[in-house]
Amino acid sequence: MRRSSWILTGSAVALVAASAVMRFSVCPALHQIPSDADGTFHYKGTASLLNAPALAAGDRAHAFLRDLPVTLDRRITVKDTSGRTAVVLDSAVLRGPDGKPLNAAKHVWAVDRRTLVDRPAPAGSGAEKHTGLVFSWPLDPEKRDYRFWDSGIRKTVPARYTGQETVNGRDAYRYDIEATGPLADPATVEALPKVLPRSAVAALTAVLPAARRPDEAVLADLPEAVPLTYVSTTVRTGWVDANTGLSLNGVLRQTVLARTQGAGGPVTLFPVTDVAVKGTAASVREQAHDASTAQRVWWWLSTGVPLGLLVLAALPAGLAVRSARRPAADRGTAGDEHEGTPAA
């Protein structure tokens, strides 16, 4: 075999190897949450809230803020990565019509960079313990139910797959989640009163619609100092891009109700928060655009580039085969010329 054939064959083998490395080594390493990921999704809707400052000041006439137009900004930021683990800051700010914050929450999670489920928290990260998904979905979502962590009750609940729909031109999987139980988020529990005077409870319940007020006889039987517990209910729907796992849109309803123990059992007194929001049109468009871009980039990395390397490998391989065959043909031609030469 000629030296050129060896060179061409070696080039072809190198390109095939590069294609395999790109497809089966580089791509899996890149198919995960980037270490610099930082995104904010915007919601809008309404909220009814217990006005803690007014309550503390004894202004019971303004103890509730009702049906306020609100925005909710949820920001997800990767703080650190270690192998397959990402430490993520999950922050949300609820703002009123004047743009001033009404409520805020922050959590730190340690998650798998591909499946987004819980991972052991790195030392010193401050990540909260949880199980299942918590703020987003796997990069390769499936048409099945998942386990989802609700930070309000600090328990895992089902995220049920309920069908495939189209969101802003993208194929999306829909998941519905409902979580209800005793309020367990430490920051929220700490901010709420543990006891209220019976007169304050009566004043708060008096401004509720008649259908939502507790029975007056039940209120009259309560002690002078009414101990309070709280129940959290979260109902959400998420539309997740079928190809990339990006959240395209969401609807969220969160309520916290104050309760106490009456003579006949638990008594629901008044709502503390009632927030109902959905993704803004601008955020939905942006998420759909990002999903489309991510899908194109991933196609090039996982398919386009490896396939291109294989096509390139075919060129030197073909030349090597042609070069290897040429000497035999040349010898045959030389022999034919010799046989046809007349003897001297």
C-alpha cells in the first residue's frame, strides 16, 4: 500500500473517531444545565393578602388587600456546579400595582444537571433537603407522571401528565400539580401570627363574603386568645417543551388559610394569602424562542456535526481505496504493452 493510502486511511479513521467522540462523549457532557444559567419568568394576575402592618397597627378596616393586580417574577440562577450537581438559587418576588414588593421567597436547591431531581447537597452550599423535581423539568421530559416538591407543605406530590398541547408554536407536555397540607415553609410560618385576640379574628372574618365566614356561634366559643395554624394549597399547571424540557408557560394558584381548633373540630377562619397568576405573553414568547434555539443547537451538536464528520471521513476513505487499486491496474497496463512489442 502506498504511503498516501496510509495517510488517507488514517485521516478517515481519525474523522470517524472524532464523530464517535462528539456523539457519545462530548454531547452527553454538554447536555446539562449550563454553569452560568440565569433566567427569569414573569407572571401576572391578582392577589388578596392579609395586611400585616395594618393588622399590627390595629387598622382592621384595611386588614385585607383585596384583588390587587400583581406581578410575580421567578428567577432561577445557577450558583455553583460540581460534576452532575448544580446548586441553584430559586427566588420569587410578588409586587403590587405600584411595583413595590408585597412578598418574597428564596430557596437554594441541589439538583441533577440533566434530570433536575434532587442530588446530595455539597458541603456549605446551604441547599435545602427535598425530593423529586422542584423548579423545572428534565431536559428530556417524558409523557408520564413525576414527583414534584412543594415548598409550602415541604412534601412531594404527583405532577400528573395530562396531555400534549401547542404553546406558541411549540409541542408541549402539560403537567398538573396540586398540594395541600399544613403550612411548613419556615420563613412563611415565622412571619405569621401564632395567636390573635378573638376580637381581631371576629373583625377579620366580618369583612369576608358571607359564604366564607365561620359560624358566629363557633366564633363565640373560641378562647379570648385564639391559637392559629395555617393550611397551604398550591394548584399549578406547567406546559413543558417536549424537545428541550424548558418551561414554556405556567398557571399558579396559591392560598394560605388560617385555622384554629374549635369544640367540634378544625375551624377555617380567614385567608392569609390568595395569589392567582399566569405567565405573561412576553415571557411565553421568550421561552418558546429559547427552546427553539436550544433545539437547533442540540441538533447540530448531537447529529449535524457527527454526521458531517462521517461525510468528511468518506472522502479520504474513498481516495485511499482508489489509491490502493491504482498500482495493480498500472501493472496490468505495463504487462499488456510488453506483450504487444515485436521481438527484435
